[in-house]
Amino acid sequence: MSSCHCNYNFQTKFIRHVRRNSRMYHLASCLAAAAIGQKYFDLPWLTALAGGAAAYILTGGWKWVRLFYLTIGRDLQLGKVFIGVEMFIRNLSKKNMVVADVFSETAKKFPNKPAFVSVDTGASMTYQEAEEFSNKIANIFQEAGYKKGDVVALLMENCIEYIPIWIGLTRIGVTVSLLNFNVKGEGLKHCITVADCKAVIYSPTLEGSLKDIESSLGNMKYYMFADSAGELDRAQSLKKLMNSASSYAPSRHAPLSITDKMLFIYTSGTTGLPKAAVIRGTRFTFMSYAVAHAIGAKADDVLYNTLPLYHSNGGIGLAGQILYTGSTLVIRKKFSASRFFEDCYKHDATIVNYIGETCRYLLSTPPGEFDRKHKVRIATGNGLRPSIWDDFKDRFNIGMIAEFYGATEGNANMINNTGKSGAVGYNSVLFPFVYPIKIVRIDKETGALLRGPDGLAIPCGPGEVGELVGKVKTDAIHQFDGYVNQTATKKKIAYDVFKKGDSAFMTGDVLYQDELGYYFFQDRMGDTFRWKGENVSTNEVEGVISKALELSDVCVYGVDVYGVEGKAGMVIMSDPERKVKIEDVYGLISRSLPAYACPIFLRITTGDLEKTSTYKYKKVKLREQFYDPSLCGSDELFYFNGKEKTFLPITSDAFAQIKNREIRF
């Protein structure tokens, strides 16, 4: 038994090795044939090599040659970015520099150049002013006893002081917990306590949120960014402290490293309490420096940001670029679709960012004077749906859409800087081992990882949908630091994925890769549902319905149907003006959706759909309310009648009939 088992393992490993390296063995065999021809048949080397090349191409090698021709330039560009990031981080490590030191060097190069500009107030801060501001923050907290490893929370809206504050704190090794100012009550208390914060810096407008939970935070210290200390116990006026603080760089009381914990950024909390993701200096550099490198950001660029600075897209992916490039960051407190391109025109913005549905909101605005009257050459972000990609690019005359993919805490990050419509990024199909990410098969019902006879994950082929995973390694690009909560971290790790003994980050996202190596996002695993034996992507269906009905607020999710396996599609849409004619809905959406993907239930509301601060729809409550009239308030509910090919109202009687399976789907 033992001998058979060993033989089986050897055969399995050998076959898997050959399959994985088939291109290499194919090429090697053709070169060997050329060598035999030269040695034993006295063929000239040139003739032998030509014959070997011909044999390689005629026996299938032409596919590799085609891929090489189509992708090598792109792959070299990607390799240049990765090598540049790795070398930059190694250089910082050798010099014992942290991100705050990088900002100081940039400030020396561009002392009088505006670093931060506020759209809302008109205020600005030069690089030198920001450097001195951050030094004052560092000195205040160092003198107050804060040291490396302590955590201070930052609860402020978008403003020009936001980034200089956390730069100052990280100068002395303090980790900064960037709080979502939309979170209140128990959620806010959780964010502060889970990170073990010793103090909170906050805006006067957010004092009330802290007042509500003050009694449960114990001896927490408070610093209000205002001329007065406010109403909280143990609160101090940070502005008053700054009046007497030194603007010189503080002395270091402990050695700092680019690998130190630098920020905590919280997940959006679409399905529960937010989790604090760990951002080390290495990861921050990869997320910002790499994006700047990949899109060709320069010192004379002006970056326009309307996304929250406490989030990775706005606060790191875009805003972080200026620390390395010396460009200018223009900040608006809150996204405004009607003022977006007017702001870009007034401030000469050249790079903008987006997230989630912001592009759809912009497309839903009436044509305006500033749609193309601006200097924006690059829009970078994540979540731009393929269904509106080209419309957005063409209407607003954007030179390049640089869509990127990556969870705040993840290691399977990528960017599409080639202009490939709809793609979230790419990886080399010639040398995939250089950046070890892959799409693997999962159980369509449970989402569990499927494994082959050798116990390893089963990779998906081109066009096959699966979960994206990233191999965990110790370098800056592939490391996975996870969350403050180690239990939550362990849930995101799988073992024996690429090979025995390894570990990989499970993204929880469903994608597919085409033959050229481009990746296309399908959905979050929790949002993909199965109906009539088919997998339905809520992301895709939302895009189709939004475009067909000309509505910007559309959310799709799966709901249970009494006595039926799987989940039926349900869509909620905000239609305050009641533009949608129910009798036309099925005809409009069925033109672009297969029958199994067309929603069975329809909910129309006149209010805004509830979202997270990063414009992700909150679906948990919607699923709980499903299509029960008693749970959906004044919203109108409809079900699809297959015989009449139209949507009919869900009254109390109709709901009872659905429940009793008198109405079937």
C-alpha cells in the first residue's frame, strides 16, 4: 500500500510538473531536435535552428509566439513598475527611511509649490507649510508621551490638514487609525477600541459622534482641531497646542522602519462591523508609488479627489502619489456630480479618481459646459462597469481609464494601464510565476475552494469564472498583513493552493481571465447567486438595468423563494420622479440579459438607496426585507409573471400566494 501510494504521488507530481512547464519542455524538445540535426546530419547551425523553430511553430508553438508578440511590451512595462517599487522600498529600508521622510525630501524639492488645495474653502498649503505643520504635530504628541507602537485615531472630514496630521504622527512611529466619519454609535466605538487607540483627533463638526460614546471609551484623550477644546472631558485644542509647538523635525526616540505599521484603514462594513486592515509603510508605498509609476504621474500633474481620505482609494491610491511625485492634490469635502468637471476646469486637474458608482452618477447628469472643457487626461479608480466604460471615456474626453483592482488589505493587486476596455488589470501569461496570482475553481453553491487529486487548488482556464487568489510571500508586493483582529485575518488565508506548504490570500472576488492575461471583475462572492442552475452576477445585471432604464441608483441581490432551490434576482431602484413604466421594464432589460438573469422581483423607492461611504450598496437589510410588503414600507413591489411577460404588483394577497406556492417561478 505504501509503495503504491508513493508511486501515485510521484506520478501525480510529475504529470502536474510537466503540464505546468509544458511550454518550456516543448521548446526544449525542438531545440534538442535542432541540435541532433546539426550533430548527426551535419546540418549548418542556422539551418538546424530554423528547422527547430519551424517544428516548434507547426506543433503548436505559434500560439506562444502570438502571445509573445501581443503581450511582451505590456509585460515589460509591468515588470518595470514592479522592479521600480521593489528597488525603491529596498533603498528606503537601507536608509532607515519611512514615508514621512519621503515627504520631507519632496518638500525640499518643491518648498513653495501648493501641496494641498481645498475646493470648499479656497485654502491651500505649500509643501514647506505642510512639512512644518506635520513637524508640529509630531512634536506635540512626542512631548505628550506618545511613542512608537501607540495608536491615535483620526476622525475628520476631507481637508488640507488631514494628510499632514497623519504624516506628523507617523514621524514618531505612532500608527494612525483612519476613522470613517459616517460611522456612529456602536460602530464608531468598535473602530476605536478594536485598534486600541489612546487618543482621538477630530473635527468640531464630529464632536457629537464622540459625545454619544464618550462614557464607554474610558480615559481616552481628545484633541479637537479647533481654537477651543470643546465639550468632551480630557479634550484639548490642537490648534492652540500648535501655536507654541516647534516646526523643526523631532528627534527619534526609537528606530523606525518602512516595514512598521503605519495606518489602519477600515473595511466598508457592508455585512457587519468594520475590520481594521493593517497598512505598513511598504504597503502604502506599493499602493501609491506603484500607481503613480504605472500611470505616468508627474510633478506638474494636479490631482482632484472627492473620495474620503480615510479610504485606500482616495487617501492612498491617489493622494499618496504626491508624496513621491511632488504634484498638487485638490480636495473636495464630498463628491458632487454637478460640480465635478467644473472643479477640474477651475483647478486645471489632470488626474481624477473614482470609485463604485461615481462614474454612473456623472453620466446621469445633463450635458454641461465643462464635460470636455478640462485638462483631465487620466481617471483612475475601481468599480467602473464595463457597460458604461466607453460612454464615460468618450463623453468626458478622458485620455486613459486606469482601472485598478485590489482590496485594502489584499495582495492580489493589479492595474489596467493599457486602455483595455472593461479590464481591471492584467498579469503575464508568458511569465505568470513572476507575479503569483491566479483564478481558481470554487464550489458554485458554497464558494468553497475546489481541490484536485493532489490536494492543490484547481486553476481556471481562460474565460472560466473563479475566485482570485494571491500567493503570500514576505516581500512588499506579496505580503499579507491582514487585520488587527487575527481571527479575521486567518479566515482570509488558504493553504496548499499553488503548491504544498504555501499560503494564499482569498480575495472573495469572482473574476475571469482572458487568453491575453486581462482580468475582468464579475462580482463579490457574496453577491453572486445561483438561479435556474446558472450563476448570476449582480454587478453585470445592475449595469444592464441602469443603462436600459436610465437610472443611476440600481441595486441587485438574490432572495429566497418559498419552496424553490437557489435565489431569485431582485432589484431595487430609486425612481423619485417615477420615470419608469412598469409595463416596459421586462422588454427593456430582456434585450440584454438572458432569461435566468432577469430579476423576478422589483422594488421601487423614491428615496436614496443606502450605501457605505465608498458607494457600495448595503444589501443585508434588503435581503432580510426581500419582497414582503409588510417589511418594505411605502415602496412599490412587483413580481414577474412569466405568462404575461410583465411585472405585476405584490399585494398582501399576492405575497400570500407566493408564500403558499400558488404563484410559481
